[in-house]
Amino acid sequence: MGTQGSAELKIGSLRGVDAAIWITIQQLVTEHSYLVDHGRADELAGLYTQDGELIGLPPKDLLGRDHIAEWGRNRVTMTNRTARHVESNLRLSWDHNTLRGTLSVMMFRSDTADLSGTSPQMVGEYEDEYSLGDEGWLIRRRRIQRVFFSPGLAAQPGRTTQSLE
């Protein structure tokens, strides 16, 4: 590692992101999936800034904490839906003064009581932007980027992203 032009790895810091920040963001994104997967999506808005955005979630993008809260209240009424988000490969980096993250996600979903044979509905990435404020670290923007999806699920016309949460 000490050669010019190579990435310098320091204990507790990678790409300038302190280990304590990385752990906090990991807790934040894990909580996000937990709330959706365990019938508590009505609490999701608290993980976003007031001007937070959730982009790529049909039928429309969610702009602002109030719209995210409304989506969460509707999501908890879908008691027949079982979903699990499997996330990995959290990568954080600073873009000037903005903390950005990329997270790989595989999402399973069933709207029936028969959960056998459930396969991934979507494999993709979350492109996140985080903000530190009085409430601590929160999600400022999450863009859902679909990479692979189940053949039975058609993309929406005119959209490059689709969430199937």
C-alpha cells in the first residue's frame, strides 16, 4: 500500500469515512429494511430528512417525509404481503461534504400464504445520500436501481427504476 496512486487503507477509516459513521449508517439502512419487512413501514419516515426522497418506488416517487409517511401507512395495511430485503456490500464515500452510499439488495416478496418457491423479485442497488442533523444521521435520498427482476414483473413505461417493495 504505500505506493503513490494506490488507495491508502487506515485502520478505522476507508475512503475518508470513519468506522463510527459506517456503523451508524449500517444500523440506519438495516432498520429501514427491518421496518418494511416486519409490518412497521409506518415508522419509516423517521429515517428520512424532512425533505427526504425515495425515488423509484411505484406508482410514483416519494418526495418529502410526509409522502414517505403516507406510503408507510398504506404499506402496513398490506397484511397479506410478506417481504424480505437481503442487503450487503454497503460502500460509503464522501462526495465533497455529502456522504453517499451504495447498497446491494435482493428482495423477496409474496402476496399469498404459500411462501414455498418464492424467488427474488428484484436484485438491485440502493444509491443513498445521507445527512447529519439534529436527529442524527438520516437518509436524504434513496434511489432504487433495478438490475435484475422477476420475468412476471414488467417495468413501468418511461422509468428506469422500479421498486417492488
